[in-house]
Amino acid sequence: MASSLLQDFVDRHEKLFVLTGAGCSTNSGIPDYRDSQGNWKRTQPVNFQAFISDEPTRQRYWARSLIGWRRFGQARPNDAHHALARLEANGRCGMLLTQNVDRLHQSAGHREVIDLHGRLDLVRCMGCEAKTPREEFQHALGHANAKWLTLDAADAPDGDADLEHEDFSSFQVPACEACGGILKPDVVFFGENVPREIVATARDHLAQADAMLVVGSSLMVYSGFRFVQAAAQRNIPIAAVNLGRTRADDLLALKVEERCEAALAFLL
């Protein structure tokens, strides 16, 4: 019943602005951050200021990433990504704004995508801005820390791994080969601002939409929630697919509490 209501919602609108979150990628083997009430399942992700100012924080981050990337980098799109790509191919999706950093929408063939929080498949130097493919940096990390490659750990969100009770003080983090600067994944950390031009571009596309569809996000992070607020202020109807509570429940015209790939199956 709920899925038929969602299909009616999609059919009634010609230019959807789609916002996706972690729930869109859980069926690709990438864990999400929050429970059905929107609360953290684990310790909050690394903070930007701590990463930049504290070498032990960087050692811990990259050690866990060395382990986590092995599976994260192999993740493939699921039916939710393919369904949204089909929505775009049918001319019904004006823009897809994703809070995810896994690039799975692009892998599924989606063309018009804004990566609100950046992309984990690139590493950026905080000094000279040089960018390196994450897979290439993985080889450098592994070469400098061969003994760590024998470890395994449970997957955590966004390429992290639950390495506990390890002493990270011996972990070697390579510096930028060009300038010796600090290397950071090309994603927006907590405590870091989304670039203004990305926010402005997304708002421009939202202004051209006749409806908004949220897929797999609790919207607890303001960087995504603000676009739902903007849609509500414009009286643009909003539908959401999410298992559990969202921060915008009182702004929604329709809410479907199903797994993303099941709710969107009608598009396939």
C-alpha cells in the first residue's frame, strides 16, 4: 500500500529533487550510522579539527581506513541505486543530491549527482590541494604498514573498520609527495563546512523542482535537513523513504517505512 502511494507521488510530479542518505547503501554492505530513532549506533565519526591538529587521530583514522577500504572499495550499487538511475533515465529526476561518499549512484549510471559530503575514492592534500585516487593511496599505506595488512575487523560506516584495542602509535601515515602536507580523504568531516558553491548549486536545482524525494536518510545532519526545510518553505511536496524516524517527519506529505530497494522496486 505504502509503495503504491509512493508510485502515485512519483507519477504526479515531473521534476523530482532527490536527496539520499546512508540507508540507500546499506544493502551494498556499507553500514549506516544511526538507529531507527535517529540516534548514533556508535561513536561519532572523526572531527575535522582533531584530524588536522592531532597526529594520533590521523594514525587511528588511516589505520582503520586501511582495513575498511578493502571491502568499501569493492561495494557495488544495489537495486535502490539502479531504481533512482532509472528515474533519471525516464526524465523524472532533475538532480540527485547524496549525503553518501561512496559514489554508488554514479556507478549505477546516474548522471546528475551532487556529492554533498564529497567522495571517499579521492585523497586531498590540505596544503597544495593535490588529489590522489584512494586506491593508489591504499598501496602507499599498505607498503608503509605491511604488518597491519594481516589484521581484519568488522566494517563500520564509510570505509571505517572497528579496530579496537590496537596501539596506533607505530602506524605510518604518508605525507603529500608534492609538498609534505597532511593528506585527508576528500570528504566533509564533522565540524567541517560543505563548500558554499555546492550548497548554492543544490539550492538552484531544488528551486526548479516540483517535488522532493528523500531516500534512506534520517536527516539528523543539518547539511541535508536544510534542503527539506527549503522545500517546505517553497511549498514543494516532500516524500520520504526511511526505516524509522526522520528529523522532518512533520514536514512530509508522504512517508514510507520500508527498505529503500523495496519501496523503489516499482521503478525497475
